Amino acid sequence: MEINYWNKDVETASREDIQAIQLSRLREVVDFALKTDHYKRLLPKAGINSSSDIQTLDDLKKIPFTMKDDLRQNYPTGLLALEFKDVVRMHSSSGTTGIPTVIYLSKDDLDSWTNLVARSIVATGGSSDDIFQNMMSYGLFTGGLGLHYGAERVGMMVIPIGGGNTGKQIQMMKDFQTTSLHITPSYLLHIHSKLAQSGVSLEELNLKRAFIGAEPHSEETRQKLEELFGIKCFNSYGLSEMNGPGVAFECEYRDGMHIWEDGFIPEIIDPETGEVLPDGELGELVLTNLTRKAMPILRYRTRDLAYLYDGVCRCGRQHRRLSRIKGRTDDMMIINGVNVFPSQIEEVIMRIPEVGTNYQIYLTKKGAIDQLTVKVELYSKIFSGEASQLDQIKKRIKEELRASIFIHPQVQLHEPGYLPVFEGKAIRVVDQRDQM
Amino acid sequence: MKITQISIFLENRKGRLSEVIDVLGNSSINVRALTVAETENFGVLRMVVDNPTKAIETLKDNGFVANTTDVIAVEVADEPGALASLLKVIDAGGLNVEYMYGFVERKVDRAMMIFRFDDTHKAADILAASGVKVVGESDIENI
């Protein structure tokens, strides 16, 4: 396979060279951090008064973690290192759960980010030959605009349609012979279920690849998507605190996401103790942004659970790989004392061909006992007409779930289209236990 | 001689049954017989209609999960003991009934029973050989 690079020197740099870049950029970014109200207060207490207190990469451990709550408390400008006149873009969270968090980018910051996204796209085999339909929402959310500018920089023809309006999405995919999509896995599944109704067949489309991200999903989901559409699906990882998409991306070999270590220092920690864990061990991902000057963020606790692994990938890149996100430290469910991640339930559902791809998890209480109900939709083409077939499907899902998560669930079969469809991040878990 | 039954997967939701019937009614499809097999959160609606091909098309176009099942329709006299003697024939033939339901035609004083057997072909042969009146698609259409 011919491997394309966007910036070959950096992408194929040796570990030593990558670490040298990291150290020099870390020192630079620490100096910018010391210009912000927040880090001006915090870093001197940790013995860091200037970049000269960072002599090796190991000195990173002296820097205290930055939490989501620090961003909220410093709203709107407590983490700003430059003046507004040097800022060219801001992004913000919706703030639906409280005070929003805001991110600032200078012209150079935007340029570095866009280059990382362009590098990610080229690593998947994307090029100026491609037609790119961006189905992530635009606006304050970083997902839409991040990929938009990266794809433009690569020279793709960009269709900035944003999320939603499935009929129009399908029409444009056909009319412009779209090759590449940026989309959430749940919305891509939904589009498949609507293809038949829209009167457009897969053969009339020219899809080659999809960049999927913004919500946790299982390997089984990716495989199902690849089979349904006959395309390659590339996992994408990013978060607005670290600019947005383009933090880590899969290359053509689709064996874990390369985390761009010239742009970020990744660490995996034990979420309870804060201790840094070795490669291969599952824990909370902590990221330091090495290029953003307008708003430096050091050792940010992402709350995403994953592990890092080393080793040269067949693509020649030595940037370590980030595993699939296994869940979030805050979306773990405790059901009758057992820890369960929604992703474990999704894995089971995706293995069962008789049910569709949309599902929902309900948690309720019966007396003191937690009850888990999994709602799935029947895949319409498999229905034989016999009630006994449906009972068997239910039984199989129950048994496989019990074997996987050690909890006896209730399973409800629904007609296709009954469960809510999400065009952005899917809400898979409804916890009603505190209302009972 | 077998006929086509329509089976529809329905979740337990208010008004869902009448939506099926409305959709069929709007397409001028006449329901001859129907029964529901239900469990806690879903049911399977089984029905015999005058035009099964059109019915299945209409249902699928309207987003229902539906399929066809082969069943056998048998005519029995609408009088005491008629069904009992039919069941004796079925027993004697070693046939397995998975489910059955019936309806009465007032105009002609006869009843129609719908049977789902585990082996439709064998059942059709045995019933015909025993002199039972097995009803075909065209008879259903013309009721």
C-alpha cells in the first residue's frame, strides 16, 4: 500500500526526535500558561516560575492537573494568555449542564490545528480527489469547523451541510458523488435505515470512507457500518479543550488512532490516585496541548478511558496509538454494585444480526433492586412471521448480556423507527433510578 | 392447497393496531380473519385478507414489519361437532397444529378455520385425502 503523508518529517520522526519537539514546545507553552490568571496562581505553587523549571519531559509530572471545572471557574477569560485582538476564533460548549467552557485560538493556533486535521485526513488516504460531506454540526461545536478547514486545506471539495435532514444528505451524497463523510456512528446507522425509503441505492453512491467520532462506539459497530456501506470507517478522537478533532486519528491500517505527539503530550493515569500508568494499561487520558498559545491547557483530564500503545505501525508513523475510547469515567453505570459501561451492552447488541442498530438502556428500581432494561429494534427484513422467532431473539440477547455483564436484563423488542434517533451525540442511557 | 397469511410484528403501543387496520382499509383490503398472539411488550398480528400481495406491499410501504406465512384454510359446517370431527382427522393424520383461529360466514352457514401446521404440504395432502374441504386463495378472495 502506498502511504501518503501530509508532513512526512514529523510523521515519521523517531521517538527521540518526537520527544525533543515535545520538550521544546512544552517549555514554550508553559511560558504562555504563566500569562494566564489561572496558571499564574497555580504553577508557582508547584515550583514552576518559568520554562527554565522544565528541564526534561519528566518535569511535566510537577504540573497539576487541569479539570473541566477549572475551565468553568475561569469562564470567560481566566485561561486566556493573549489579548482579544490576537484571538481569531472562539469555541464554546453549550453550557446545558452549567457554566459553559470556552476555547480561544490565535491565527497560529488555528493554523497548527488545521494542519493536524489535514494530516489526519491524508493518513486515511484522503486527497484533493475527494468530495467531503461534513455531517457534523457547525457553530460553537468544534467538530464541524475543525474537519471543514482541514479538508479544505487538503484540497477536498467540501460540502458544509452540517447535521440532520437525512433526505437531503442522501440526495447530496448521490448528486455530488460524495466519497468521504464526517459523521457520528449512530447517525450513519440511521442513514442506512433511511436509504431504502429514499429510493437511492448504495450502488448509486460513491462512498469510500467515513470519519467517525464524537461518541463512544464499539469495534462491532464499526464493522457493522463497514459491511452495511462497503466503506472504510476511521476512528477520530478530539475534544474542544484540545482544539477539537485531529488529536488522534486512524491511518489506513485502522489499528488504533495515532495520537499526534508533536501536538499533544498524552498520559494515562489512574483516575482514583492520579498516578501515571505505563503503556498498555487502561486509565484516564490526560492531554497537554503543545501548540495552542491563546489558551494553553496543561495536563487536562479528559475523563475518557483508554490506553496507549507503542510500536511502529505499518504506515511508518511512530506516534503512539490510542486505543478505542472504552467509556468515560463519568458514564460508568453501577447496577446492583456491578460496574457496567454502555459500550459493553452495545458490543452484544451489534453481534446479533436480528436486531437493528439503534438501542437504549433504561435503569429503573424495583424496591431496592436496580433493573436494567435494554430496548432494541427488530431488523425488519429478518422477521419470519413467527412469534416464536421473536421469543428466541429476546432470549438470546438476554443470555449474551448476562454472560457479558453478569446482570440479568429485561429486553424489549420494538418496531424499527420507534426508538429516538440522534443526529448529534446519541443519548443511550436513561437512568430513572433517582425518580423512584 | 395452502393460502397466505400476513403476520405483522407490533409493539405494545396505544393505537398501533388501529393504524394497521386503517392502512389496510385505505388500500381497500378486506380482512377475512384475524388473531393476535401477544407477549409482554409486543404482539404478532395474524390475518387472512382478500389480497395478500397488495396487503404486504402496503404494510411494508407504511413501515410495518410484516411477512407472509403459509397456512391452510378449511371449511367446516357451522354446527355442533363439526370442528371436533375435523380435529379427529388432523389427529389421525399425525399432524401438528402450531396455532389455529376461525371465523363464521353468516350468509352460507359455514365456518372457516385457519390452521398453521409444522408441515404445510403434508397437512394439505392428508386433509384433502380425508374429504375435508380445503379452501384456496381464490375462494378467500371471493367470500
